[in-house]
Amino acid sequence: MREHVGRTGGPEAAEILEVVAHFDALVLAGTGPDGLLRGAAVLSGVVAGAERRGRVSRRDPDGRAPADEPPVRAAERSCATGTVWLERVGPPHATDALIAERLAVALDLTEARRHPPGTLQTVIDPARPRDERIAALAGLGLTPATPIRIVATRADGTPAAGPATAVPTRYGLLRAELRRADASPPGGPAGLGPWVRADHAPDSWESAVIALRLTEPAVPVVDATDLGALLMLARAHDPGDPHPDVAALARLDARTARVLQVLVEAESLRAAAVTLGMHHSTLQARHGTLIRDLGYDPRTATGKVRYAAAELLLRLTDRNPQGDGKGTAER
């Protein structure tokens, strides 16, 4: 940082170094959240605030907690557990954005010290020996028999309410959060793993990831328990080697996928034609083409089951997370 600032130069270089050094010193000293807020307030000369897990904390440069409501939230930045800001009225100072950014990073580091990511990563890793996972549970204050569930969210989703860690998956970087029986339900998009004994946490995490993949704008939170027997099917699915039924759906363009969906859900071909705004004979011809392309009739009882299973597994095969507001018809 000093080398970069030296090359950049300018009258703000010293202030930039002061901000970085100030927060580095606070973090190394193990300063808590309130001390970090005061540090930001001292550097900026205005009140610094943070909202973490629904709780608002504010400090002025003297370390006091102002009683009035925040007049503004300037230089606002997100952190793993919420949001931070400065309460500067009027034009921002040149280092306000940097102060808010370093405050957010410092709060994240403080949170990581309280709930070391490696601990939860060990708890949910099925490749780790059971003894290691039990030792990690002890580090979180849990016994092997404690009932817990693991929640899967996007890495940039709603701030976690409990111990959490980022986890690389085949679907990208996700966040795993450990929940106990007394925790409030999360916001979406989120996949809820089933309640398990704490020493079975890897099973809950695997199911939570599946549930997250099945979220959509209309259903932002999916509980894996609600999937019933479909969860067994999803867990047996290999996204790298999809079943032919899944591959057949993946080859359809968005318009054809929509036609298929309506054909499966409608009471009759005529009702489907009305929904799609197509002539009955045209839809009948499309139906015949789909039967040839899929290898089964999606309007029979068995065909509807095959379609539903393949459509669910396709959402676990697609590289784009379903929780990003993109529906299945946008494949």
C-alpha cells in the first residue's frame, strides 16, 4: 500500500496511509466492533454507524453513542454481517469511502475471529474424519447430538445470523451458515438443509445447496425437507453426467421449454393452446415433435413424472444459480 501510494502521489497520499495504518493497528490489537466504529469516527470527524444482524451501533469521535436518529448514511458499505456508514452531512471528504471500506473489512475480520471459518468448513466437510468434525463442533460450543441445520445462501446474500463461512462449490462461491433451533428464519434466496444431529452436518449442507438451486423469485426460500423423496433423487444426480431425460430438456430453446411446461400443466391440449396463444392444430404438431425429441409423451401420467424429475435435475445441472432471479424458462 505504501509503495502504491508513493507512486500515485498527490496531497491525499498521507491521509490514505493514515487510514490504512489506523485500521491495521486496531485489528492487530483485537479491537471490538464499538472500538472500530470509534476509530472510523475519529478519522472522519463524524459519527460512524453499523447495522449488524438487525442491531444498529453508532459512535461519535468521543466514543459516545448518539441518541438522535442518523441524519444521513453516507459512504455506505456492505460487510459480511450487515452495513456500515458515516454520517457526514454535506460534501464527502476525500477519504470517506476508504474509511467506510476499511471499517467494513475490520468488522469482518473481527467476526471471523469470533467464528473461525475453518471451524465450520471442517464441520460440513464430508471428507474430514468424524473425530475432526466433532472437535470442530466443540470449537463452536456444540455437542455431536445438538440439533442443527445448515443454510446455504449466495456469498453476497443476506448477512448471516450465526457462524458462517464461504464455501467453493461446483455452482460457484456460496455461504454456509450454521443455525440452531432458536434462530429466526433467513431471508432469501436461501436453501435450508434438514435438521440433523450436529455430527451429520455434511448431509444438511449437501441438501441445503440443492434447496438453494431450486429457489426462484416466487419461492426465495426452499426447505430441503419439503422435497420429500425428490431429495434422494437430487442427491443421487451427477451434474457432470446428466441423465438423457435431463440432456433432452437442456437442448430445448426457451420458447419450446415454455410450450412443454404448459403442455404438462394444462388440463387439455385446447387449454394449453389458449394459454400459449397458439392454434390448436399448431400445438398438436408441436406436441408430436416433443414426443419424438424427448422419447416419451409428457402428457401421460408417467411422462409428467419424467418431465418433473428431469426439470428438477436440470436446475441442479445448469451452471447459473437459480437464486439470481433467473427462471427456468430463461435457460
